[in-house]
Amino acid sequence: MQNPFLSRFAAALCLLLPSFAGAQAIHIPATAQESPTLPVPGNLRIPFNWPSIAIAPADAGSPTLVKWSAQELPPGETIRLRLVTALDSREPLLLEIRIPSDSEPLENINFNFAPVFQFGEISLTRAQATRVLAEGIVITRTVGKAPFHIFGPAPDGKATPALIQPHLMVAGETDPWAEYLTRLEGLDTIQPFGWMEGSLLDGVWDLSKISPNRKFAQGYSDRIDLYLRGDELIYEDPKSRPADGRVCGIEDSLPFAAIARTRPEHPSIQIAVDFWKKHRRSSGFAEGCIQDGGMCSAEGAYTVGYPLMYIAALRNDPQLTALALDQFRLRKKLLVDDDGGIWLRNSNGRRTMKNWARGVTWYYLGLIRGIVEAPEGTDTTDLRAEAVRVMEFVLLHQQENGLWRNLFDIPTQTVDTSGSSGIAAALAIGANEGILPEKARAAAQKTKDGLTAYLTADGLLSHGTPSNRSPEAQSNRRVIFPVGMGLAAQLLAALEE
């Protein structure tokens, strides 16, 4: 009889060790820059003190020059020039990219309403890339006035990952899933503290548990170390303002599940618990709901209910367990309508954004993970019934390629890889834990297969809906959004268990 442990190990080994069918992608970071003297405003901060480059406001007449060291362009026909945001953007923002000796731009990069660590890229021919290496690029902002920085070259070559610096990506024939896993081993996909980085931390942790590759466990620890300095919690809020030692909102509280897994005594966990208790609505509409202001959100199922349940079990605290259960039950009451649709938000009775894929993810993934983490003996019968109901609901809307449209009910909407990854992760985890029937796993596998078409040559997940901070989150604009990679990692790990 085959040893089940060895079978699982072999399956994990097959998935989680790179295939040698193709060469690895190469990343060539920039080495120098000349930019306007525009310091970061005193009330804002660049994460981790990594080097950044100022981009002058539109019509300021002060372009930025980024250069590379003299070198040969490696082989490969797939070439991308990438920049990554270092300050939050809350306005339309467009960067024109050109080679210094050309009058016409190569292309524009759209950073409209972009959070920190948002990737932007343009495709280059080999001839164009060769000239970029020789001459560099000129960056001019044509739309946008607010202070704005991108991450810059790292002088010591050690601090900022190459993928976060301005860089050229050059690839031939690669294994996109092997590349994807490599991107998750270190800090290439680091995100702002909160729901973004929390999604990645959960995914990297899950991979570390089923993989013989120890780099995932080290990467998990390295990511947390960026935000914890001894007993201190150090990070920026969603608007790039320092938020050290506190929780700014319910969406920021997801990573405390990750912290508690390996550092259960860290003082920041109590900061989170105190925040949750303080933000529990004490009376009136949505009484008992932990929320920001008057808004009950689907995000709170994943960013509050699930980490609260994990910490409740860790501390063997019945009061925290009851508080966590309330978060799922109240959200079912306030966010699910008579047709079974799931709304992103309910602000004192007014619902908005029905069946938005990433909103469904927050509701469903939080619910599933909350059930999994509930202490032994906790009655979750009603929550399990809701998990099965949601499964049937999302399967009705799954597209032929295994993914889900950004807004389920609008046929003109294209798929969203981030929301699709999260929904499928919930299905796969639910199947593993006996919460859902086996057809949930089959649907999740279909999603994983469908995601392959949206991986870049170096394993970044493209075609994700932008951060929900403007109407563009309900449009067909799509970006490389690393949050989706964390959700996809949760999916991959669950499929291999």
C-alpha cells in the first residue's frame, strides 16, 4: 500500500519545486537616477526606508532620468519595463516613458489611484530594451499633481528586491507557475500592511506547511520582520501616513493572525484585540458588528472575523470566540440579500457593490477560515450551512475558464484573477476541511488551471481588479495586483493537501 505521507510529499514536490523545462526569467534593476529635488512630505513615509525617486507634478517641466549599467541584453523575446509605486496615489496619474534621444514616448504607465507597491509595466522589443540599457528612460508625469514617488535603485544592491526597483524583465520560455512560486519565496511581492500583505502572509504560510522548500518559511518570517521591530509595530496607513503602534481600521487587522502563528506573545496582538473590542458597535443598527464608522463590510469577515477566531482559539477565550462568531452571523444578515447575492458594504441600511468578486472573496474566505479556526466544540452549524449555500451560488457564476467576472451580474465585465483566486481558495480549503463537498475542489482546480493564462513570464499574476478606491474597481481596468498572488497561493496549497 502506498504511504499517504509520501504521496502528499511527492505531490507537493512536483508543484513546489521549479520545473527545468524552461530558463528562468532575468530581472535587471536600474543603477542610477536623476530626479527633481522633491522630498517626501513630512507627514508621509516610504516603507522600510527603501530608496525612492520623486516624480514631478504634471506640467512642472522636471522629468526624471533612470539609468542602467552598461551591459548586454540577455536572450529572450518577452521583455517588460516595470516601475513600482512608493507613495499612495489618490488621483488620476499617468507617467509618460521615453528613451532620452527620442521625442516620441514608448508608452504610458497608468497609476490611477494606485496603492503603494502597485506594479506598472510596458512591453519592449529587443531593440527598444537594448537602447534602454544604453540610454536609460525619461519619466514625465502628464496627469497628476500630488506628491508621488516610485521605488528607486538600491545603491547597496541588498535592501530593495530587484522586482521593486525600476527594472527590465527578460524571459524566454519559462515555467510560469515555477516562476510564480519563486516570487513568493522572498520579498518580491511585499504589500502594504493590512488586508494586502495579510493575504500574502496567509498564502506563504500555507505553502510553507505543505512544501519541502524551506524558503517559504524563511520568507514568511522575513516579511513579518519588516513590520515588527522588536516589540514595536511599524507601518504606514493606506494613505502612506505613519501608523506605528496602532490599528488604523478593520482592514489593517488581518496580519495579526499571521503574527500570532509564530509570535503569539508579541504586544501588537493585544493592540489588535483592544481595537476589535473598541470598534464593536454597541447599539443600534448592526449592533455587535466590528466595523469602521457606520459601515459593515464584507472585508471584515476575513480581516476581523477570521484573525479574531484564530486568536480566540489560541487564548482559549470564549468571549473572543463569541465575538468572532458574531462577525460572520451579522455579515450574513446585513450583506446577503433575499436572492442570495453578496454585497460588499452596508452603511446603515444602504447596500453597495453587489456580487463584486473580491467582495465575495472577503465574505467567503473569511467565513471558511473562521469555521476552520473555531475552537473544538464551537457550534458552527449555521455557518457551515451558509458555506454550502455560497458554494452553490458561486458555482452558478463560474465562467468556462474557471474564473469569475469582476461583477458577477454584468456580462460585459471581464474576469478578475484576484477575486477568482480568493473564491477558489475558499472552495478548496472548505473541501479539505470537510465543510464542502468534493465538487468544490473540482471547481477550485478549474480556477487554478484558468489562472495559468494570466501569469506573466516571471510569475506575476496579471488581470486583477485594481484596489477599491475609485470607480475603476467596478470597471474593466486590470492590473498586476500582488494581493491576487497571495490568494492564489492559498488556493495552490489547499489543492495539494
